[in-house]
Amino acid sequence: MMSAQAAHYDMSRFGMELMRASPRQSDLMIVAGRVSKKMGPVLRRLYDQMPEPKWVIAMGDCASCGGVFNNYAIFQGVDEVVPVDVFVAGCPPRPEALIHGVLTLHEKVKGEKLKLAEDKS
């Protein structure tokens, strides 16, 4: 993920130069690495704190399918905890794969219809 931000690949070309660690300021969550059963509720709480609309990218084999860690303490994919929009393959994924995943998500977002806010009064 850091090399995708560096000068050679430069995700800033796509408007992705700010990586925030706070869920209250983010609309995209990139899950990198395995998710343990203990961290599942914490990850779900972070997802719930994100403002709408929100998207999730599962980066790498560990986040996508649990990787080589097939035991009782690891979720076999982060999609058991939060809904995932794009899966990026690789162990670890190359910077090109992450950029392709972001662009795939961009195309998916462009194809979505706008939801108008309902009048609550």
C-alpha cells in the first residue's frame, strides 16, 4: 500500500493521496491482512462509524480468504464481518493490483444510481 502511494506508482493521479486512520473521515476501508475472531467486532464497529456511502476493499489473500491461516481463530475472509466491494488478489498484492482494485471500485461507484435523501418531516 505504501509503494502504491510512492512516486513510481503515484495514486495521487486518481485523487487518492489522503490516507486517514480515522473512520469518521473515510469513505473507503482497505483491509490488509488476516482478521482474527477477536478483531472482528472492532472492525465491524469501525465500519459502522464510517459515513455513508462507504466501500471496502479486501487487499491480499489473507483478507480475501484467510490465506494459509485456516484455523479457528481467523476469519476465512473479511466478507464474513463487513460487506466487501472489491477483492484484490496477491500475497502480498503488487501496487498495480491495488491501483486496479481502486479503479475497479471507481467504475462501480460511477455506475451506481444516486439515492435521494428521504424527507423525515
